[in-house]
Amino acid sequence: MNEILGYLGLGLMLGLSGIGSAMGTTIAGNAAEGAMKKAPERFSGYMILSAMPATQGLYGFLAFILWATGKDVATQGPLMFGVGLGVGLVCLLSGIRQGQVCANGIVGISQGHEVQTNTMILAAYPELYAILALVATFLV
């Protein structure tokens, strides 16, 4: 049973963080597609903001590597499940919400507002929680 919980935790850690990145980048990417119809010359700003939510998947992958190597799944299964679920959920929700912040910034840029830097600052706030979840895996 411990092994099942451990491997399930690893799967949740990697899977949920990847899903969060995929959803966040597509939320921002959809806004970029619409914004290009209005102001195609600002594509570089759209692309930068669309890529920001991709980092949550990287944090989940890094935590996965940390926990998949050197840990005894047979004895630490429940712990691995808890850590995996925690990291996975934080990265999932962080990626989605960061994508929404970036999407709003993309719309603002397409309307002629100079909000790219401010949007990047605001989008860093949800990312902070994904970073804290990753750091917590080092402390456990």
C-alpha cells in the first residue's frame, strides 16, 4: 500500500503541475490569438506573457526528480503522496490563475496600454506559491 501511495504521489506531483502549466499557457495563448487580430505588431509581448505559466510544470518536474531519486517508496509512501498532492495542487491552481492574469495583460497590451511589465510583476504573485511548494519539498 505504501508503494501505491508513493507512486500515486509522484504521479500527482508531475501530472497536476503539468496540467496547470498547460491550462495556464492556453488561457494566455487564447487571449494572444484574439489580441493578434487587433494589434499583431505586439506579438512579442503576447508571447512572453503566454509563456509565463509554463514554469509551474518545471517546478513540478523538479520536485518529481527530487522525490523520485533517493527516496524509499516502500517506507515513505504516505509522505510522498502528501507532498505530491500538495505540490501538484498548488502548481495546478497557480498555473491557471497566472494564465488568467497574463491573459488580462495581453488584452490590455492589445488595447494600446503599456502594461507588460506590470502584468509580469502581478503574474509573479501566483508563481510565488508554486515556488514555495517546491521549496517545501526540500524541507520535508
